[in-house]
Amino acid sequence: MTVTTTKEEQMTATVTEPTTVLLTINGINRLVLVEPRRTLLDLLRHDLALTGTKKVCDMGNCGACTVIVDGLAKYSCLLLAIDCDGSHITTIEGLAKGNNLDPIQQAFIDHDAFQCGFCTSGQIMSLRALLDAQPDPTDEEIELAVTGNLCRCGAYPNIVAAGRRAVDIESNRASVDRDRQGGD
Amino acid sequence: MVTLNVTRKNQEGEVKIEVSELDTISPWSATESFAVVGKSVPRLEGNEKVTGRARYTYDVRLPGQLYARVLRSPHPHARILAIDTSRAEQLNGVRAVLSIANAPAIPWYEKSFIFDRTLRFIGDEVAAVAAETEEIADDAIRLIDVSYEVIPHITDLEEALGTNAPRIWPEGNVAGDPKVYARGDPEAGFRQAEVTIEGIYHTNVALHNSLEPHGCTASWEGDRLTLWSSTQSVFTVRQEIAKALELSENRLRVIKEHMGGGFGAKQISWKQDVIASLLSRESGRPVQLMLDRRAENLAAGNRNGTIQRVRLGALRNGTLTAIAADILQGRGAYATGGEASDVSGMYKTLYRCPNVSTHATNVYINTGPAVAFRAPGHVEAAFALEQAMDELATALDLDPVELRRRNYSEIEQIEGKPYTLPEGLRLCYDRVTEAVDWSTNQKWAPDGSKRRGVGFAAHDWVAGSGHPPGYAWIELLSDGTANVVTGTQDIGTGTRTGLAQVAAEELGLPLDSITLHLGDTGVGPYAPVSSGSATQATMGPAIRSAGRDVRQQLLQVAAVALDIPVERLHVRNGSVWNDQDAQPVATVAEIMQKISPHTLQAKGARSPNPPEQAIRTFGAQFADIEVDIETGEITVLRIVTAHDVGRIINPHIIDSQVVGGVIQGIGFGLTEERILDHRLGRVMNPNLEEYNVPTVADIPRIEHLHVDVADTLANSTGAKGVGEPPLIPTAPAIANAFFNATGVRLRSNPLNRARVLDELAGMKSGSLT
């Protein structure tokens, strides 16, 4: 039997015209010229060299590419960059302020919540989105926040523990802030 | 100090030169007190990993870098009749195209080539493109026109051995000679047996699914090549790629700083290392070639499927008289190198038995090649042997742990050598059974459709001993800090931290005075592949060896500088102390300042393992599960596990690794299965959508009980490997718990709902209550 692969011949590889998008990424306005088919994930990793966001499955199964888009945790491999025009996006590179780690980042170190570290950015961003929306989540909510983030090394118990710890750190800070405000 | 010994040996007419590097450093004693070793210090690369700044192979970005894609065979078995890449070459943005039409004929996989005219599985490499962007490379791949002659294929292990089966190789579908082992007289052993049990077990193909796929970035500068490769062995990649490209080894630098998992599949070099290098040479640009998830799951290794026919014979009192295992294991279409999947191993050694026979046949089938996957062979063997032992215990009406205790071996029975820690496995039995109150904790009344059960399984593991050669260099700098350099790699296991702890301890420096450099053939001396759970036990002693040398040099300098006899000086926590003085006499930095810009340097090497003993790691695991007999769902409630892995260097990291291993074991036991359509020869789930790795929602309570007994005969640090052991007993412990809950034995993994319901349907419903 002889088969010739011709089925893709109709799919001419026409490159559609690149389009300009304006994104606010980690607080900085970025004007980027992208092909319409480029995903937000590829824009971050290729156009902006923000490689902390990881590509693993590239089809919305694993969560390694999770970033925060306008307050919500999103799989950046499932978003086209052009659809994010005007959005505010936070990536893992945007969490620490200089050398001061975000409480979730510090909790991940303290609880050994990663081994290879390839899922870590996504795990942290999912938890960051949760704590931004719900400062006092239940254990179930913490777990639910990372159910869409696969970890092949199996750091799950430590990831959940780190999430809990981050909640404690932030609620202490919040109560200290409240006390301060009350005293003023 | 390291002494080099070279001897010439005549073995069966062949002259062999044997080299050993011996350091007579005495091992840390079983009760040694430590400043840094044994402490749960956080991973040294933590900050990079939580901030996204850790640079993985996938993250390498070089000026002018191109991106490559591979066209893969759509047929399980075919010949390329014609290939036309002209349309791809003409596409704007394409910089290089390689195929059998223009690539050099570089041998690969024993008897094939990087680009071969014959394709032997869906996913086999047909052509490759480098382009300005990944998207353009994808477009170009679609523009390559190939005419295939489709050849009949075979993907079933047993059918592949049939006389009329399509042949993948001219010599047939048996890969290499069968591995045959016998000791004693197995048939006499079965005649002597008062009880014999027999079962056929199937283990299915599991996919590694490291989150970072295989891949690399290749960049030529003149006749020098730098290759960033996601690999467990920078030196294996250097050796194999230098050979493939006919390049001298010192012109090829292989770098792997951080890696997103390997689990065995990255312990050899793969075609993409060659393909990216060729594309880079062709285009004059750096080329990154990372596999996508589909390719990762088709063409970059898998855990071999097995069919194991197991027979055990025993006396009424439980004493084993014979063990026999007939094993088929799938090789895929090609034989790869690296750690062998020795399914026979555990049958020979885990239990005391005078009469053992094993027969293992590797079979070629039209799928991607199998390669080592975390405890290769042992995970598969444990699923069968540990269920067979349970079955034997039932037949004898003996407690399954008691049966194992009655067949305890303190010697390695293949070579007849005593174990370095003969009580290791017994300690694991004791820890686990005490923690779960094993003897009484076994029967539950049915709760609606729910049944509960507990199970037990044990394991040994051969490779956690570590082995020579492996080297380390240490340089103590003018400010009292040290660079520790080795060519080993941290594949996510915590090697960087564990080895730095050993260095700090031996040098007498605080941990933050140590910088460990690894994963770069251009920087560090040779270290072996990070596999076999061997890295800590291989490289720890090499680092101690170098550290001891540097420390002695430091004390020699300090003695002169301080005018105190050297035998009264010692170094601890970054300071030099005079015997029992309450205060240090000087800091290490102050001593080093006095001789600046001189530095103190030494080379360390891994000494040989003891010749008269055998080193093993052992473990025992308990599973407590709930089965819903109406839905077929198994819920694991609790896993308790103990492993003799020698001295624990970092308790927190070892807990993480053990828990993570158990979680992979739960995946192997319950959900993970590469599904093949044999008619099409097609993998139906080469993705993370339908290949189900455990999620956070699938995790039970997992308790790791520390054995933590230094194996002082094994090596100078007393530590053995832990990477692989934890998942070996998980699936059989769960399957044994399933039997305890239902009275039904599941002889194929994974124990998913479909299998559970099928097996339960075979039982009369009344017998389940």
C-alpha cells in the first residue's frame, strides 16, 4: 500500500498580519507586535523572555503556565495574546519586590513545596489568585485552587501546607496592619 | 588523599585494565555528631525556583536562536518511498531542513540511523526543521511531502512472538538473548513444596511525563559546540554526541543547570541532541529543540510493559522452597542504553530461597522505545512477586508479614555476600508494623457498598549503593568560602543541597559558605549519570574525600600562622579551634587572608565499594484503602512507609522525595496507563488529558517513618540512595489491600474502575458481602 500525505496541502501556511497589543505585565506597560495565533504563554516566553512561566502540555491540562489575568488565575497556553489586549497580567516574575519574596514564595521554600520546580510558578500563581480573592480560605479552597496544577514529583502535601502557611503569614500581616491603622 | 591503583587482569583471554581510586578516609561513625549533616536545611536553589529565575533547558534564550520541530511517522511501521522538503525550505523564516534526503547517516539505536528509511513506531523521526519561530517551524513541518509504504505492524507482546508476526527486525522480534538465571534445583524445590501458588501478572506501560520535556539548545562557535540539554547525565550526552558528530570531547560542552524532572528517561542522549546540533551547524544559528507533550509520550521513553508468570512453592510453615518467574517485557521498536529494566532481580534476592529460576525475554514491538523509569524492573516485579507472596500467605493461612519474616535473607543470594546492613529490611518491617498496629488492624464490616482493607509489600533495590568513578574538586578561597565543583547533576532530587551539606560538614564551614557547581562538562570533573538512586552515595564520599584534603591543608596553614601544633587544631563552623578552648582562635577567613592570594585545593574521588559485602536499600509499605464495589472506585486512605536508605542527610528533603515516590506509585497502581489501539498501532493518550497522573485531590495521608541507620560499611558517609525505592511497593500494597477488602485479586495494573468492576463482576455478588 502506498500513501501520500496530502491532507494538509490545503492548509497553506499563510502568516496572518501581526497585530499590536498593549498589555500591563507586572505593572509595566508593554506594547508587543504579535501574530494573531501566538498564545499569551508564547508571548511571555518568547517576546518578553519571561521564562518563569512554563510550557508543559500546551493544551490546558497541567497548569504550569498559570498567570493572573485581570485578577483571575488563567492557563496562558489557552489564551491568544491578541485577546488579552488591555489586560493586567501578573507572572511569577512579578511577585517578589526586589529581594522580598511574596509570602507564598517564602512558604514554598520553608515547606519544601517543590522538587524539580517546573510546576512551581503555576502552583504559586494559582494560590496567589486565590489569596487575592479570598484572604481567609479553607483548606478545601486551598486544595481546590491547585487541583488544576499537576506536580509530577508529588510535592502536593507540601504545596497545600505552604498554601496554609502563606494564609497565616498574610492574615498576621493584615491584622498587624489593622492594629496600626486603628492606632493612628 | 586519593591513591590511584591500576592493575592489569587477564579475564578469559582478554586483558582488562582495572582502575580504582582509594581514599582511606574513615567513615563517619554510626553515632557521629554533625553540625550540618542530618539537618533539614531548605533547598539551596529555592529562591531561583520560587521566583521563576531558575533557568531550565527550555528557558535558554540566545541571540539569534531558532526553534526546531520534528516531523514524526504517522504509521507504526512504514518505509519512506520519497520525501520532498522543497515547499518547507521555501517558507519564509525557515533556516534549515533535515531528513534522510540530506542528513549524514549517523547510526543510532544499535542498528538504525538518526533519520532512517524505515519507521518503526508512530512518532519515529522523519524530518526536522529549524525556523525563526516555533509557529513557522510547525507550518514548515506540514509542508513536507512524504510517500510511505505501509508495512504490517505488531504492538502486542505475546503476538509479537508468534511465527507469523510482522518482523520489526530481520532477526525477529526477540531483543537480545533471553536473560536466564537459575540456582539450586527449582523443579526439586516445587516437588518438595507442600503448597504451590501460580499466577500471571500484567503490568502496563507507564509514561514518565516529566513536566519539562526532553530537549536541548545547540550552539556552535567555530568548531566548538555548546549543548544545553535536559539530561540526567551531562557526561553521557557529551560522550554519545561527540561520537555521533565525530567531535572531540573537549570541544563539546554539555550544560544542565536545572531540570524539570527526568525519572530515568533522561539518562541517555536522544536523537534531538544530534538533530539540534546538525540544524545549528546547518543554519549557523543556535537552535532549540524541545519535544512537545505528544512527542515526549511517544518517542522519549516509557516503562516497559510486562507479563510475568510467577510460581512460588513453600512448606506448610511458610519456608520458600522454590521461586520461578517467566517474564516477557516490551522493548518498543528500539533498544536503548542506560539502566537495564531487570524485572528478574527481586525474585532472586528479596526472599531467602535455595531454588530460583527466572527467564526474561525482551520483545520488540512497534511502539516508542522503553527506557528506565524510576526503579526500572523492580516496580514491575514487585507488583507480581508481592501479590504472589500475599497469595501464598492466604494459602498457608499465615500473616503476610510473618511469611516474609520467615523467609528473611541476610545475604545477597546471587553472589552469596552478606549485606552491609543485614537488619535493614527487618527494621523496615518493624517500623511499619508497629506504626500501623499491623496484627490487629485488619477486618472491617461492610459499610453499604464500601469495603475496607489493608495491604503490605516489601522491596529491595540494587543500585542505591553508589559506585565509582566520581570526582569532586574543592577550592577554599581567600575569604574562607569554598567552591565545590563536580560534574554531577541535580535532577530535582535535592542533590545540590545534600552534597553541599556533606562539603560543609567535612570542611567545617557553615552551609552558606559553600557554593556547589554542577551540571556542566566544561566546568566540573567527571561524575556519573544521576540514576539508580546513586548520586548521594556516589558523590557524597567523593566530596568528603576532597573536603578532608582541603581541611588538612587549612590546618597545616593555621598551625604555622597561629604557631600552635597542628594536632591540637580543628575546624568547625567557619572557625579554627585550639582543642578544648571555649572560643575559636581564628576564623577560617582570617587564616586564608594570611596566605592570600593563595588558595587551597584538592581533588576527591569515590572509593570502591566493599568487595566482600553487598549493598542494598530496603523498604516496607502499608496501604489502607476503601473500595466502592458498586462504582469500582478505590480510595487510598493512608500509606505508611519505611526505607533503609542509610544515614539521612536532610530529613525534610528525604520526606519530600519519599512522599513524591509514593504518589508516583499510587499513579502506577491506580490510574496511569499508556493505552494502545493494537489495530492501529497508535497510542491513544499521549497527553496529560487522558494519561492520568495523580493530582492534589488523589493524595491520601502518607507517613514516612525514618529508619536512619548509618550504613557505615557502604561508604564513608553512610548514606544510600532513596530516589527510587518509595514507589516500588506502593501498587502491590494497594492490590493486597484490595484483596483484603474484597477477596478478589487484581493481577493487572492500573486498578482503575473498569478493571475493578470487570474483576468484581466475575465474582458472585454474594461472596463479596
